[in-house]
Amino acid sequence: MCWYRFSSKLVEFSTNFEVCSAALGVYSAHFADFSFFYKIYGSNLKMLDDWLSVYRFNRYVRRQIFAASFDTLRKGLDIVAEALKGQNVRFGFMGVSGAYLRAPYMESSLVLAYTEQIPDELPNLFPVESDGNVILYIPQNAGFLFGGHKVDGLPIVSDVQLYLDLKRMPGRNQDQADYLRDTLLNWSDENA
């Protein structure tokens, strides 16, 4: 059993699992003070492992698959960004798409993004039942869209969110997740 002062409240945690769950909730609400959790865990890698143990990728409200014509991932990202921005939809590239922009390891043929909504019509994106090359997700919690980055004007979910999603997605995403963890998420004590 341990007690921590957090957000002006004294909070009791009996296990690291509870600390981890609190961190995910706070992170999702965009109020994360990672230094607080880093000091509890003593290691960001342990913290990431514990977050991963409770994270489920399939927590989204809706998923829509589209087909789009592009010959490189970058062109696909630009097409999707233009379509969503044109409809004033907040979004962030996630999974292999976001990782490609943040820590390139491999180039996928899929464009993946979290969005606050999926409009009925998006220019240059055509709804399909399966086998599309663009997948838009509406997450259960809008916090997924906070704390991210922009690369060349393209919004990306946070590095932690990229890592969690990649680890829980099928395919070669595990390799990309490990590369992302090694290059962007291996913080030192000076960063806490």
C-alpha cells in the first residue's frame, strides 16, 4: 500500500497495477504529469510495460474502412489529412502511419488515424467493406487525440499512444513498436 499526492488529493494505490490504471486514465484525459509516474515506477520502461498490460486496442466506438488511390504512404497521409481537415475533423495519425512520421522503421500500405468523427463523405476516400488501405477509428476517449506531435503539419497521436497501439495491433507492428520504444521512449532520469 502506498500513498501519493496527486492533483491536490492524497491517493492510495495498493499495487503498481492501480498506479498504471491511474496513469492511463490521467494520460487519456490529457493531464498526465509523467514525472509523477516516473518517480513511482523508477523506470519509464517498467511504466510502459505496465500500461501495455492493461491496454486494449479494440476500445473504439466506430471503425470505417476506405479505399484511396496513392502510391506512397506519404501521399496517402496527405490525402487523408486533406479530406479530414476539409471537413474540420480533429484527427491524429496512429499505428504504423504515425510511427512512420515519428520514427520511421518501415513503410506500410495502410493509413490509420483516430478521429473525433467520421463524416458521411470524404473527398478521395471511398467506403469499402474490407481490404481498404485507409482505416479511421473513433476512440472511446477523446484523450487519444491529445498530447501528440505534428510532423510537416500532420498531426500524430502521442508517442506512448503509438507504442501501445502498435504493440496490440497484428502483423509486423511489433517490430515498429520496439523501434519506437528504443528511439523515442527510452527516457533517462534527467527527463523525469
